[in-house]
Amino acid sequence: MLEQSLRQNFQGDILFDRFSRGRYSTDASIYQMMPVGVVAPRTREDVEAALYAARTAGVPVTGRGGGTSQCGQTVNSGLIVDNARHFNGILEVDVENRRAVVEPGVVLDELNRALKPHGLWYPVDVSTASRATIGGMAANNSCGGRSLRYGTMRDNVISIEAVMHDGTVAIFGEVDLALAQGNTPYDLIAADMLALGAENAALIEARFPKLKRRVGGYNLDALVRNGHAPNMAHLLVGSEGTLAYFTKIELKLWPVVGKKVMGVCHFPTFYQAMDATQHLVKTNPLSVELVDATMIGLSRQIPMFRPTIDKVVKGDPAAVLLVEFDEGSPEANAAKLRDLHQAMADLDFDWAQSGSKWGGVIDVEDQRLQGQVAEVRKSGLNIMMSMKQEGKPVSFVEDCAVELKDLAAYTKRLTGIFERHDTSGTWYAHASVGCLHVRPILNMKAGEDVAKMRSIAEEAFDLVAEYKGSHSGEHGDGIVRSEFHEKMFGSEITDAFLKVKDRFDPKRRFNPGKIVEAPKMDDRTLFRFGPDYAVKPLKTAFDWSAWPGAGGGFQGAIEMCNNNGACRKLEGGAMCPSYRATRNERDVTRGRANSLRLAISGQLGEDALTSDEMMETMKFCVSCKACKRECPTGVDMAKMKVEVLAARAQKHGLSLHEKLVAHMPDYAPYASRVPWLLNLRNRVPGLAKALEKPTGFAASRQLPHWSSNPFRDAEAQDADPDVILFADIFNRYFEPENLRAAVRVLRAGGKRVAVATDGGAKPLDSGRTYFATGLIDKARATGQRLVDALAPHVAAGRPIIGLEPSCLLTLRDEIPALIPGDTTTKIAAAAKMLEEYIAEATEAGTFHLDLHPVGARVMLHGHCHQKAHDVVPAIRRTLDLLPGTEVEMIESSCCGMAGAFGYGVDTEAVSRKMGELTLFPAVRAAASETIVVADGTSCRHQIADGTNREAIHVVRLLDRALTQPRTTETTA
């Protein structure tokens, strides 16, 4: 009935299938509730239509933004309304009055990018800013790392337009007696709320904690006249969608932060760091953020974060405090750093001391490095969750806040509670306001650990109450904390909360079970890993033994996704290109991981893993491997997709399109003999269109051109070689000039070169096309043949050098996971992209090229796999060898071609959208004489197809520089 009603008047997305509902059944908490359906509105009219349909059907509604709630706020059994996909406009920016009006689905980072040209920003800078929406932040009363200066969402929301329980649309804002005496539904409810505030003013004054970080319950203090007009919007802020549905939010803006400086204060013990905080805040910093030893250690294990930690952390401190200043000038900032050094000295910390007196400050003035440090801190939750074990840090007491004078004693006593329950916690976050995020390590699949959670929560909240603190300091109430309101506020205040809910939502249509009338926080029927959660034995292809669970650890690898949503970022890094193009939860790493978890645990029906719905879920995954590097919990969706494809291929076989892709290494030696025949498809008018349906290749795409002179192994077989060149099938048959250039460049550097071969008629191959289509047995046989051929060379100390990232880097990734062992581990260590080898050997003094100027400007696009394996810096170092050349890095995600992805009939459009996000505009804007460099075969084809500009492999540029005549001027 509800779905049919929605389809009559709703213009946005309507999702009632089992996979979509499953993807919206969880957030970043421990909870899971399967909704009846999901909608994504485009307009306020859509919101009103959805609320009307739900109201008529008697179904409750829960709003959702980024889905990153840690307490279960955005899960429920009714209708989920996803604001983030479409309902995300910036409606007004009033620069003069420093205010903006936005729709609830706008992402904080997107808003601030739009505000930056005006010199303004919205300063509630939560760690999830890359995916947190303003609507969700308002519903949660979010705070951010700089609340010491800017306050919380409540302090920065002016008014809210919202739909009430009866469908009335009203603007909630400041209220005076005259307005509150009107007869509209809003006037009447405002009058009732002011009366409630007046009636309970003394109680509110007595029972509400006097802290900046207090977001628990409803903001009854917003209804009390304390020298300012009460603001009804501030009652809605922090209400977690339980009172009305937000459709517009008016925000208070601030001038952008200038050039900051940071001091990284080191401490020998955690207690000393906590005790020092109350003294360091006297220097009036912008923020003081904590990172403890556990988080430092975990960050050092994550490739993306290790270099940052190495630059700013000295030795092995028990904790560091990141102290930021923004004083408006370099001189004033320098003075503040001096004050910080003096404050640490006054506390008797000195680098020259040892034991309890060891410590000091590392100054961080470089803006880029500060950003990298901030990214480590913002990724705190995900970094902690990167533990590859059943027990994980669990969010339930992570949000308590106390006064700074009590912080050291409170954290010491809370640690004691953890120890009594045989667990420990990792600490980080907002030391400056006494709100530290700590999560004890527990296994939520084990009943005994669930019981521990309950005991720890009760003892911890008793402790917080003793210090007159707040049990809910930033992340809200949701399911996990709502039941404890009476303990924290007393029964009279919780009765007042209930009166607010009764007045706003008498029929319980808005997100029931949050703040009032909440279930028990340890009700396992509401858990993601409920009492009946189980995964049957699975046959998998790769080695997943680093993780626990079924499928040799495949289950545990999938369950690493904690739903915090770092993959939903829209700029920066490469993850997740398909989501950036579609903004569909189905097409993000998190959505795919949730679908996989639900499928292998039987929650999506029989054979869900090999179903058409699972193939739709995986369809736009381009296997870029960005998640392998950028997801702080290390979810490797590219390899997980191979497992799905393998299971699907075994059950259903391959389509003709998939066979043409998979078996290219098999037919390429024969096709190369008649290249003119295969190239007819691109040349004969109408032939591409005629072949589109049977082959699955989009007629709008030119397929790679088969060379009439493919590269042959015999072209480079120097005796006693110094290096081994792995000739991949793409460069071999489509662009053999790249391989010939590589031979010339390596020889010019003084190296003897031999092409990898085992003497067989068929060239060696990485198995890339077999992995891409799920033919695991073929991939294993092909990989083993390659390993057998390379092993003697690696044993002799020869590096393996390749040109095509997707093929060479298979030796570091898929092949060791498919054929684990000492041999493949050694080959992985020896496998180098050409630029890696040149950069490293040049710096070691064992390789030299006499290069001439070839162009004043080079624009570089990195292949996704190069980014995933951190190879791009080596490309920059190699290009820097070219005299008189300036290199610009295109900050892009996946180009969108991704092997055969961009050629597919049903993926070609999304492929182009990926290219249009950043890459195509950057290349089009480049001057005509700019040289565009891209190592990936598919990247070069995508650039040519989308911009009509030629991109070349780095080796072609180096080869050109070898043969260019010397000149006093650079040439294009």
C-alpha cells in the first residue's frame, strides 16, 4: 500500500527491494533494523508526499543524511528518507549578514567549498565532514573539533523550516510572547513549549550539566528566557528527527580560518596529558585534540597515515595533544607557539628529561602537513576499527564529557572500569572541552561481551553523574544512550521530554524509539550481529587468513566495514569513483560491503551472493583499489568483487561480452596477425552499432587499435640482464611503441634488459582479464606460469619492471593473495613500475639518463592502482629529472575507463560521468602545448575519447628526451 501510494506523487527514488532496504538497515552503530522501504526525495514537495503516504499507511518515518550515526539514530523499521542523494541544495548565501539557507542533504564539505570564495565557512567541523549532512548534524546537535571557539550546531542554527506531524509546514525560530499567542499550529505548539520551559525552569537549571558538550535529551533550556528570546529551532536541534521533518535550515556563518599553526605536545603518560589539558587551554587555542598511543600505533600500520605520524610524533609518547592556533598573522601565531612551549616547560616537561618528565612540543607550521595531521585525527574511529579481530572498539560510552579539572581523574577511573571487565579502550578527540572518545574492545557477537557492555555503561554513567558531567557530549542518544536519560537527568526532566514528544508527535510517526520510549541498549534483536547471526562455510579464491570468520576470513574482511562512510567523500583521494558519479548508496564501498555481509549471512535470501541484485550492486565498482588504501579499515572491495564474480561465473557462466574481455590473452596472438580485420569495427560506418547488442561494447566508443607490429619477446634479450621487463598484453598488442621506448630508456641508463618469458609460444600475462571476469582457475594458472618464469630472476636479484599499472601491480596484490607463499612474496617485493625503478636507482646513483628539454609543462594523471600502491610520488620524482619541466598533478579519482568498464553498453555513461568529475575539465583547460601523461592504457583511451587530447606514457616522454637535440629553450 505504501509503495503504491508513493508511486503516484513522488518524483524521487523509491526503493522497496530487499537489497536496498538492507543497505539502509545500518548506520555506524552496532544496530540494524530492516526498514519497510527507502525513498530519496528531490524537493520539499517530495518530502511532503512521502510523509503523507507514510502517515496514511501508519508507517513511521526516519530521516537520513550520511548515515554515519554511531548510536543508531538513523535506523528504524519504518520508511527511511535519504536526503543526501538529491535534496541537497544551497538555497541562499547572504555574505553581508553571514548566513546561508540550505536543504538538509547538503554535505558539510560541499557547503564550505561553496562558501570559501566568499571568505566564509560553517565552522561545526565534524570529523565526518566529507559525508555528514547539515540536516543530520542539526538533528544530532553535532559539535566538531573547534567547538571551544565556535560552539555546537545549536549555537550556529538560526531557524529551521520543518513539516510537522499533521503535514503543516512551519519555520521554527526565535519566539516572543506576541507570536506565541497566535492560532496557527506552530503558534500553539510554541506557546505550549514556552509554558513547559517556564514551568520547569528551576529544574532545568538544576539538572542540566553546565558544559559546552551536552547534547542528551531535548534542549529544554532553549525554552527558558535567560536574557534572550527562546528559539524553537534550538529545540529541534538535537531532537534526532523525532519531532518534525527538516526541509530548510538557516545557518550562521563565520569568516574562514586563516593560516594556522599547530603544536604537537608529547606526554610520557596518558594521565599527564589529561591533567595538562586544563593548563594548555589557558593559551586560548583554536582546539586541543587528543591522540593516544594505541591510535598512534594503528596509524603507523596504515600506509596512508604512516608518513604523517613519522613527521610529527617523536619517540613513543603515551599520548599527544594537538594544539591549534589561528591568530591572524605569522607573528601572532609564532607568539602563541612560544606560549605553548612555555606552558609545557612550566609543567616540567623537557625533551632532555626522561621518565615522567620527558616531553615537549613539535611545531607544525606547514599548512599541508597540518591538514594531514587533522585527517589522521578525523579518521580516529576508523583507525581504531582497523583491528583485524572479532573484538572491536564499541561505541556506547565514547561520548561522555566532564569539566577539564576532572578530566584526568575521570579518565583514570573509567580505565579502571574497563580493566575490571577485562578490556581496554583507545582514547582520542576533544580534550579542550572534556569530551573524549573512548571505546572498549568487545565482541558484539558474544553474549558475555554484550553483558559486559551493559555493566560498563551503567558504571560509566554513574561515574559521569558523580562528576556532574554529560553522558551524551556529541554523538547523540539514539538507541544506545536514550534509556539512561532518567539516570542522568532525573524522572521529572524525562517526564518533560515525554511531554515534548507527545505535543509534537502524538502518533509516534517521527523516528520512534529515540530519546524517549527507547528500547534497551543491549537488546540483541536490534544488533547488526544479532543472536541468530551466522555465516555458512564459503569457498573463496583469495587468501583472507588475516581476518577471522567463514571463507577463510572473507567474512571478517567484509565485516571490517563499520559504516562510518569515509567512502562517501566527494573530493580528495580516489575513493569511491562510482559513488561520486551516481551518489547512490548502492554504488559506494559501504553499500557493497553491507550487501555482501547480508548476503553471506542469509539475510537477503538464498543464493544472494550470485544473484542479479548482487551483480547490480557490483556493476559500477571499477576495481580501482582506492578503498584498499583510503578506507581506514582496509575494506578491499576490488578483491571482494572478484570473489563475487568467481561465484557468479561458476554458477551461471559468462556472457559473450565477458568472454571477449576474459579471453583476450588467448586470442590476442592470433588477432595480431590480422589487425586490419579487428580494426574494421572502428572504421566501417554502422558496424560498431550492429555489433553493440551481441558483443556488449558501446557503439559510441572506439575500441583499442590493434597494432600491425606487436611487441615480441625477442626484441630485448640481453645476456646476463640487470633488469627484467614484463611486457603486458595491452602495451604488447595495442601500443608496442611504449615497450620499445622502455627498452631504449633502460639501456640508455646503462642496464642490460631481458623481456620476461618462459619460452612458450604464448606470451606471459598477469591474468588481469581473468580476474576482471571471475575466471579464477584461469587466473591462477596464468599467475603460476608468470611466477615460475620470474622466480629465478628474483632469486638472482633482478628487479621486475613493468609499464601497465593494472598488470605489473597484480604481482603485488592479487597474485600473492591467490598463490600465497614465500616465492610470490619475494616477487611482489621485486616488482617495480618503471618510474619507481628509475627514481630509486637514480637516487642510489646506479642509473643515469642524459635528458634534454621536451616541454615546459606536463600534466600528470595517476592510474588508480598507482595511487592505491603509493607509486605516484615516484612518477613525480622521475618527471622531475626532465630539465625545464613543470609538473602539475591532476587531483582526480578514477578516469572512468577502468579496463573494459568504459566500453560496456550499460556502464559507458557512468564511465563518462566519472571522467567529467575532474579529469576531463582539467585536461580541456590545459594549454595546447601542455603534455598530458598517463601510464594506464585505459586512462589514455579515456582522455582521448573524452577530451580529444593525446596522453602518453611517461616512458615515451623519457625516450623523447633522450633523442631531443639540446636547445636553450624548451619546446612543446
